[in-house]
Amino acid sequence: MRLIAFFLIIFSTSTANAECISGDCENGYGKFVNEQGESYEGDWSNGLSEGRGTYKNAKGSKYVGQWKEGAITGFGTYYYSNGGVYKGQFYKYKMHGAGTYKYASGDVYVGSFRYNSRSGKGVYTSVDGWKYDGQWAYGKKDGHGKLFSKNGDTYEGNFVKGKKEGVGVLRWDNGSTYSGNFKNDAFHGKGYRTYANGNSYKGQYLNGEKNGLGIYKYANGNKYDGQFKNNEKSGKGTFSWADGGAYSGEFLGNTFHGTATRVYANGEKYIGSFKNGKKHGSGIYYRSNGDKFIGTWKNNLKDGIGVFTTTKGTKVQCIFKSDVLVSYTKV
């Protein structure tokens, strides 16, 4: 608002090309104009606007409301040349206190202002379909608030400098939820996420992705408990199937990779190396009846020399090629 410069000029009676064109511009009611096309018409006291008056400028802006000691102070309405309108409290030319700002875009803010900035409790409604109800500081969402997105998602929690930060709850329109810590608008720290398909995750996040220790549960009863990196199962962990089977060991890029123990629902077990989700390298396979095979695997198939041992102690050296027994010798 270009008000300060104007009033410093018109309230100096010695200023050239500025004059009182009607009424009493000292102590009474009068109209004052300057060469820039700005004017004030209203109450005066000791040569200063005091009481109620109207200010206009050449660009089409207008203020109607209260004045004190030559400054816009108190309740009034400012009509901006761009189409915006503010109605509420002012202090020394600035929006300060409770008010309503209708922006030229059609957006509306109703709440508290501090020295021309949204500050305190307020509600901002956008023509784009989103709405924020909560605390503000220096024109940005700051403190506790509730954000309604145009797609139906909602967030309730803490904001810092316009972004989600601290503890909050995000609810998606499809029924998914996230409750936990945020930083810079992203999941960060401890959090609990539920998905529309019935899956859930509880654990650590870093910059919006699962990172660190966590537990991911599937709607079908399967579960992963272990380490994550960049949203993928990576590191040490245990994947449990609903049928009783389990894999406990190393993961990489969401797949079995490294040394691990795989227990099957039928009671059989494999201890050894995995690569890209398959048995690969040295390992020991235990059958449910107690027999075991020590050997090597390639892409989930027995491949190379191995020793088969029965529960009675009989040992047979075997040679496999792509899971096909090539030869064997009793040892």
C-alpha cells in the first residue's frame, strides 16, 4: 500500500502542489489532494487525518475507514487496484489484527494479521479447491493446522515455514493413512503407514522413504521385519509367510540376497547363500525327515558337487547339473 509517502506529503502544509480543496483540513472535515492524484477526504485534527476518512490514488486503489494521528489505524476496508479487498484492522498503514482478505484470484483468508502478514489463527480458502485452517507466521503456515487438499486428502498436525514438519496425521482420500513425524513436507523419523489394500508399515523414514528398521505387514498375513533402504528391503531382516515359512538373513533391493536361513512350511530348511532372490552358492538343505544335502546351487538349482546324508548316516557324493543328478558315489 503506497500510503506512507503520500501522507508524509499531504500533512505538511508547506509542501508544494498539495492543497486542501474543500472544507477544513485542520480541525474538521475536508478534502486534500496532491499532484500525484492522491486524495484524502474525511475528518481532521490538528492538521492530521483523525477519525473516519477515504483515501484514493490515481491507480484506482481506495481505503475507507478509521485514521489516527495521520495514519490508517483502526477498522477499515482497502480496495486494491488489482481487485483484491481487505476488510479489518489496521495499524499505521498495515493490516494488523483480525481481518478478511479477498484476493484478486478469488482466494480468501479470514483470520489474524501482523504487520501485513498472515500471523496467528486463520483460514485460507483457495479457488483451486484446497483449504487451510490453523496457525500462521510471517505469511506462511506455521504451528498446528489442518490442510484439506482438493483431491480429498487431509493433513492435521504441525507446520514450520509453510511445510509439514513435526508430528502429524495424513489421510488419503482412498483410505490410506500416515501418522508420525514429518520434515520439509516429507515423512521423516518414526511413522506408521496404512494402505488402502490392507498392508501397513511401522518404522523409520528418511526424506519420505522407508529407511532404517521397520515392520511391513501384508493383508494376506505375510510380514517383513528388518532393515530398509530407499523404500526397499535392504540389509538384515526376516520375511515371514502366513503359511509358517520364513526367510531370515540378508536382503538387497527388495529381494533375498546374501547369507540367510529359509524355513519352508513343510518343515524343510535351507541355510546358505542367495542371489537375486534365488539359492545361489554354497548351502545346506534339510529335508523334513532329517536328511540333508550340502552343496552348491545356481539360480535356485543344485549345480556342482555335493554330499547327501541320510538320517541313518549314509553319505553319497553327488554331481548335479541344473538340478539333474549326473552321477553319485557312496562314501
